[in-house]
Amino acid sequence: MIVRAMAALLAGAFLMAAAPTSDPYAYMEEAEGAKALAFARAENARSLPQLQNDPRYAGLYADALKIATAKDRIPNVSLEGEGIVRDFWQDADHVRGVWRTTTLASYRTATPDWKTVLDIDALAKAESANWVYKGAQCLKPANRYCLVSLSNGGKDAVEVREFDAATGKFVDGGFHLPEGKHRVEWIDHDTLAVATDWTKGEVTTSGYPYVAKLLKRGQPLSAAQEVYRGTAADGGYGVSPITLTDPDGKVRALVIQRPLDTFNSEYHLVTDQGAVRLDLPKKSTIQAYVDGQMVVTLEEDWAAKGFKQGDLLAFDLNAVKAAPARLAGTLILRPSQSQAIDEVVDTKTRLGVVLYDNVKAKLVSFRHGPRGWTSSAVDLPKDSTIGVTSTSDADDSMIVNVTSFLTPSSQWFADAASGKAEMLKTTPARFDASKDVVEQLWATSKDGTKIPYWVVRPKTLKLDGTAPTLLTAYGGFQVSSTPAYASAVGKLWLEKGGVYVLANIRGGGEFGPRWHNAGLKLTRMRVYEDFFAVSQDLIARRITSPKKLGIMGGSNGGLLMGVALTQHPELYNAVVIQVPLFDMIGYTHIGAGASWVGEYGDPAVPAERAVLDSYSPYQLLAANKPYPRVFIETSTKDDRVHPAHARKAAARLKELGYDYLYYENVDGGHAASANLNERAMRVALEYTYLAQRLMN
């Protein structure tokens, strides 16, 4: 896959634009300001003992840590050339992690012979740095030379260093980018396409680069050749280079994506005469390149060409180069109303598409030939969530993960050409699922739309409203919430008699772009109405009751939690608000908030401001409301959403006299944890709180 939905990133930088002067807690927007950190430390000191001194906490932490550091987890391997796989691994002995490699033949055995490529724990110790590994981009087809991204404490901003995977050493005098929000692609061994802040402050209002250049080996950054320039007023996530690359590693085209806002982009083909805009709709995504075909998904109708939102299209690259302003696409796939394209990948000769139908996945392989595109299914377990984690350029093989709520996740080696798949690994059972059952139910939202949701419950559940129930959802950025084997949920919640519910509300991608587009800007309340409808349906079915219903969500889902708290506190007795957005009137002035205007709307636009006013949790917090005691979590180094939102929510609750719990991790970025120990602690805190509120 070349471009995945960048929505899930919700990434941002700490640009301190002026906050509304009437806000008494504006000082919280200085991420590491002394006064803000003093507030966070005091809140931690007050809140943590109330959870960690609970007799249940120690057991929950032990279980969470055992799951997080288990050495029998499925390695997240990638195919790195003929017969070679690599993996980034963390466990109790490697809390920061090791990048390692083995042969595919060895990996198929029960005890693979792993060789360490790069030890992040050792690197952090040697450099006295809080390094968090953020991935590596390797030069095809040999995948020897790699651009390793290292983050200080889990931030999205990374330092990039060239690494030789054969010698296990950083390349002396190799490519190096200082800390920043870089977008980088290999062109060849001696050339990179890079978007970054080439000079201090050369970023958009939301903190992302808008200038792309070609950087040659040995060149200082100041000597790089500019190939595209956007503007500081651009929205979204900054310009990004996209390479269309043959299996032999030769780059056939360089395209620059210029986001205009969160979801609208222009694509510009880099030519010898400069960058030329491609004739693509602004809501479209370049997904893959195979057999000379550039593959694109549409997130809006293309009426002039007769295509619909959700369509999967192919464009002959030679024709694109010949007439970039007059593109003629070929339809590969048009999903039905119940379907959605979730993932698009390429192998040497095939196109792989993960297609959902009523939130149940299958993997389809497409082949391009003289008569167009033909398809066949890949033989994988039914009624599951499917994710392609790696593909090969040497052949048509893929590594595929298959998961569902109660069946341990499995990893498969699939051949996109033959459609055959064999299981490589499976996760041991982390909890006793024999007493539980899964069902898909539907609620009716305020406007009559049917909203699906999943319920994982005891087989012997009595419909008397007494079951402790945890409901979660996301509802934004076209990110789909699909069933997954959640080891911690199973061990820390289901085994103790809890019910777990996952709602597929609008704003997500479960039914394609139409599901997402239905909850944008002026129609945002539909997302929250869907969530309330599911909550009320659970109560009406007597699966649970307000006294026993808790909710949890993070990031955009944290905003959902805040809306639920302020709009319908009577429905819930527990609310876990993780790394949230909360101040939706001031959000465009906080961190990277301006990049999300395409999702939520702009407070400076009157009609959009009116909608934001109707649900912004920070402004709607009020005295004398039946708010349950909430648990708010954030991270000092979260440079996506920014900790100011959570801090200000807590400060306002304190001002109004409410009891609440608050935890701010000083590391961890938007994940709120920088290593496995911190992750286990966060999970244990959450389930201790939920037990206190719903199981006492």
C-alpha cells in the first residue's frame, strides 16, 4: 500500500498559536510549562493512589504485564526480500525493543533463529536518550539500507538515520534528518525525496512541512533541490512524497500529495518541467502501483467521469505521464452499500484488497491483464478481521493477520496468485473464552439509520440490566472499528463477568466513505447520536443499565467520551477519557488542531461554529450535573492531540467541584505509553477504575 488513510494518525506539533484570552487555563497549552506540569504532577499524586491502592490493581497489573511482555506473541514480521523476514520485538527483557531478522524457513519453526539487527534498549543506554523506535523504510529490492526513525519519548517528531541492516551499524556519513515531522521516500541509493521544515518555522499553521525536495547523498540539507512547494496556509498533514516503484526497485514516478485540509488533497506529478497537477478528485487516495497501473480509491463521487465514492480505480501510468490533466480511469471494484474497501496492497503482480461486508472481512486478489481486471478470493477464515501486514516484491506472497473477539489471533502466509494460505503462527489463548459468545446487534439512530454493534457477553447472561458493560467506539477519520482478539479485555474484563461492546458508529469507515462523510462538520452530531442510540439500545435490551454501563475511548474517541459525559451523563456510571480532544472551540489554536478542520469544521466559520458550540465538552461542562466520576488520561509528550485538552478538562471539573481521576504520563506520545511496562500500568489503572465503578 502506498498511501493509507492518514486519519488514524491525528498527528500534530506543538505550535503555540494564540489561545482565547478568556480561557483561564490557557497556560495548560504549554506542553512542558512549569505551571502545567505542576498541575499534572499534583493530579497524579492525588489520583494514582486511589487506583493503585485498590486490592485489585496488583493482580490486574500483573496480568496486563504478562500479556504485554509475553514471548509467545505473534511477531509482526515483514517480508524483506527472498526468504528473509524482519520484526520489531518488545518483551520483558527488551522493553524498548529489538529489530531482528531470520529466514522465512526458520520463522516457520517453533523456535526461529533470530539475529539482532538493532537493539533500541542498548542504543538508548549508549546515547543516554529516551529512544522509541518508530519504524524503518528500506531501499528496495535488497532492503539492506534503511531509514530508521527514532522518537524522543514517543513523540511523532522523529530523528531519521541511515542504517545498514547487513552490518548492523548506522552508515557513517549516511543520510540524517534532525528531529522533525518528516515525510521521506527512497528514490535510489543516493537520493531521497524529503518533505520537512528545511528552515526553522517553515511549516504549516498545524506544524507540518509544505516543501518537498530531492536530497542527494553527502549533501547538506541546504543544498537539496526543491521539487514542490505548498503554502503555510495548507491544511491537513503536510506535503508527502509518493513513489510508484517497480518490483525491481526502480522508481517509475514521483508524486507529491498536497493536503488542502484533513481529507482534500491535490496530487502533483514531478516531471523535468516541474510538478504538474494530476486530474484526480480532491477526495481520493493513491493506494498502490502494480503492472504499470496506479491504483486509486475515491472518497467522493467523480460525476464527470461516472465514478462513485468508494470506487477502486486504475490508471495506466504511461497515460498519466502523457496527459496528467486528462486522466482516464478503469473501474476495478465498486463496493455495495454494505461493503467497504479497508485496505489496498500490491505484490509483484497482484493487487490485494481487504473488503468488508457488514463489518466482516475477506481478502480478494486482483490481476491486471489484456482484458482488464480479474479477481479471486484468498482462502482465509470467515467472519473475521483481516489485515495485510506485509507483501513481497519478489513474488506474490503476503503476511496476513486474522483475528476475532474470542478466537486467538493467527498469522498466515498467503499467495495472492494461487489464493492459497497457510497458518504460520497463532496466539495462545490469553483468557477463558469458553463461557462467552459474540453477537452483532443493530440500534436505530435519531435519523432512522441502522447502526451495527458487537456484543461479547457470557452465554448465560441474564437480561436483567445488572451486567457490568464496557462500550467503546471511535467514529471519525474513516477509521473502522473491527473485531479483534483483545487479550487484555478478555483477561481483565470478560473473565470477571463483564460485557464488552464495540459500536460501528458513523464517522468511521465500516461502510466506506459514505459512512464517514455522513458525520463531517455540520452533520457531526450524527456520530454522537449513533453512540447514544447504541447506549440506549443496550439498556432497552436489559443487557445493562446506566448504573452498570461504562464507556472508554481515545483521541477522537476521547472527544466522543467528553460529548457523552456532557450530553447524556445519566446513561453512564464510568467514563474513561484517553488522550482526548476536548476544547473544540479553541482546538485550532492547540497543537495541530488546524489540520483537523476537514473533520470537525472551523470555529471561525459561523455555521460550523454553531455546531461546535453544541457539543464542545470543555465549554459545556457545568455545575450541578449528574456526572459520574471520570478517569482522564494523557501524555506530556503527546504531540498529536496535545495534553492541554485533558488538562483543561480536569481543571474545569476541579473548578466546578466534581470528583474525578487524572493520570498524565510524562512519556509515551499519543499512545500514552513509551514502553511495555508503562502500557501495562495504564491498562491496569483503567480496569481498576472500571471495576470500582461497575463491579463494586
